[in-house]
Amino acid sequence: MKRIFGKLLTALIILSIAAILSSLAPSHALDTGKTIKGVVLKNLTWYDIITWKKVPNANPERAYVMGFAYNDNYLLMMQKVKDPRMISQGKKYIIYVIGLSGRKVSSINRYYIPLFNVQQYIDLNNGWILLIGNNQTQLGKFNILTGKYEKLYAIEANKPGFKMTGFYTTDERGNIYVEGFFFDEQQRAESGDNYFVKLDLSKRGLKIFSKKVLNTTEVFRKVQPIRMFYWGNIDFCVITRFTGYYPKEIYVYSKRYGGLRKVDTKDFIVEIAASRNYRYLYLAKHRGNYYMYIRDLKTGKKWDIKSPNQLPLVYPFISNNGKLAVVAFLDFSKQAMDFWFALEKDNFKLRKFLDDVPAGSFKLSSSGKKFSLQNKEGILIGEFKI
């Protein structure tokens, strides 16, 4: 599954936010009367905007929205602390917990953690999240309702350990697997390969990494040279491969559904995304046209959707159940973006919900119901009309 810094489209400089395109009035919990240019309200149930001045001590240049948690009722954001006095007290990073209820932003809480950086969060969907941080050397548990942080594992000098890569995935039973490798007292790796290892959250220390399940290096070794990959679950990975100078080939890995195999070739494959239930999405140019392709590995179903006005689409997302997809168009010259979502029940017909908005960093909730867009002026949060 993706890293929080994955979907590596850099958050760009954002311009101003102004008037709305619809006469209907949404709720605005923290900024009454504030509206956003470009919101296509007919395709949203609600939306809200948080300006940076409403987030205590937030710095738009350092803050980063991590994603949603706990049944999509919270949005998480992090920011590195710069104050030496705070750092000396162990307050090295801030996690902002933004509560969402009643079709609006209902609360913003700020907590400090002792990690000096965070590479990944994993939502346990019970008020707790796992944090992989300190350059993948520490695994911790953080309660988004109370701010409590507990260290579960950290690499120690002159002791055997496990070095995480920052990637993780899950299975249909909810088990969590983190990628990395074991090493000995002299810091020598057990082998040259990375593995997905099952977590046992009842344990602490090195025992939390309970069982090697999949050699990921062995999977990728057969598909070189790789441009990008995306794990949907422990048995499902989508991979793009270079052919010459361009990524033209799509491979999927699934032990249950045919092993590792090539499934398509296009003129240029832009980006990919995968769901937990064996659906995947890829954006590509083929024979002069741009498309969004959605495939179901279990059933063999296929959807080929032409890009609106033949725009080169980017930034694909797909919900965990594979029933909702999101794509975007980035206008570099204007530093602006258009966003569409698509539903399986409509044969993934593209429906625009943001039109020519200032560019930024987008997040889709795991259920596919809610989204956020972070930019220089603040954070836009909304819910799709499904």
C-alpha cells in the first residue's frame, strides 16, 4: 500500500480562494461564509474549508495532510517542530487531529510526539494509528483521541533488529504486514532481499515482527526495470515496467490469480492505483488518446474511459472496495487542477467535482466517501454525492 508521501505529485504553490460556482450554500463550521471557487456542489454532499489561521501554529510550508482515520471521521495532519526548546522536551513533531461530524469540521486538536520524522501511518480504525518514523527505525502507536504515544519497537545499537522500508499492506482479515529486512548484531542484513512481515501487535520489541510472508524483492526482480508499483493487499501488486525510455507495460502479481504476469501494453503509462479487492486503475496514453483504465483481476471486468477533452490525466486514486475512482488534470502554466470522480454504478463515468482550483495535495479516504485538498490557503474537505 502507498506511503503517506507516495502518490508523489508534489504539492504545488496555490493561488487565492474566492467565490463559489453554485448558488447553494454549504456548511462552513470554522469559516462562516467562506466559499471556494471551483467547487462543483451538485456532485458533493457537503464541503468545508479550514484556513491556516484556524490551525494553531500551523505552517503551510511544513504541514502535510497524512490522510483519514477511524471510519473517515478524522483527518490527520503532521508538522515538524522547529523550536529547540520544544525539541529538547521530546516534542519533535505535531499531529493535528481534525474532527469531522455533522457535515462539517467540528474540532481541531494538536498533539506532540517524540518522533523526529514520520514516513507512514497505518489506521487501526479504533482510535489508534501505527506510525513508522525516525527514518524507518521506529514503530509506534498513537491514539488520535487522547494524544497518547507508545513506542512498540526501535532499532538498537549492537542488537539484532528489523529495518522497515516504510511500505505496508494488509489482508482480507485485517492483518498488517510491513516491508523490510532482518539484520544481526553487526548490522549485517540477513539477505539482500526485502520481505513483507506480519505484525503481532500483542508483542513488543523485535517480536512484533512475527513472520516473513512474502519476498518482495523476488517479485520485483522478475519485472525490472520498474518505474512504480502499488500494493493493494498482501496478494496483489500492480507494477509498471520500462520498455526502452518509457513505461509501457503493466504487470500484476497475485498468487491467487495467476502469479506474476503482464496484463497490458500502452504507448505511455502515467500512474497507477490499486484497491484491496483486486481492482486496479492506470492512466495511459495510447494511439494518441488519453485514457483511464480500470480492471478487475477477480472477474475480468474492464472499463476504458476516454479522458475529457483528451486531457492528460494524473493523480489516480481508487477506494478500497474498488467502486470509486478519482483522477485529475494539472495545468502547469496556471498551477491549477481539475478533479473528477467516477462510480462503478455509472460505469465509471467521470463527474467533475473541482474545476480549475489552485493545485495542491489530494487525499482520498479508504472508503472513497471523503476527500481533502491541501493548499497554500488551507484545507478543503468534502464528501462525494454517491
